[in-house]
Amino acid sequence: MATSSLSEGNAVLHHTFYNEDCLKAACEAYRKFAAFSVERRDGYSTIAMTPAPGAPDPATLRREFLNYVLDLSIKTYLLP
């Protein structure tokens, strides 16, 4: 599971498990619900989310977003 700080709105994802293309696709898919800032460094991506007005509560939004990124990464890169 992703290491995340739900109270701060950030998540730190390791590139071995969370592919950069999948992260970009997830940010695009969820743009209706939040604005994203991604910082990439030393094999990790740190994602900050700012929920849009009317979006689900921040903890739910982060959880669903991270599940979506993981699902894309598994289907695209981790499965044989």
C-alpha cells in the first residue's frame, strides 16, 4: 500500500510499484475532483492534492485516487 499522510493531503509513491504514466493518467482522470501537484525525486513521487469544491471528503478522495493509481499500475506494468 502507498505510504501516505492523509491528514496532510500528501502521498509518497515508489516508482517500482506506481508507474509514472499511470500516475499521470490518474491525475487526469481525477481532475474533476482535485488539483494535483507531483514532485519526483530519487525513485519516489510525492503527490499533493487540493480537493475541488463539492468533491468527496479529502480522506475518501485520497484513498480512492491511490487505489486507482495502484490498479492502473498493476494492470499495466506489474502483471506478466
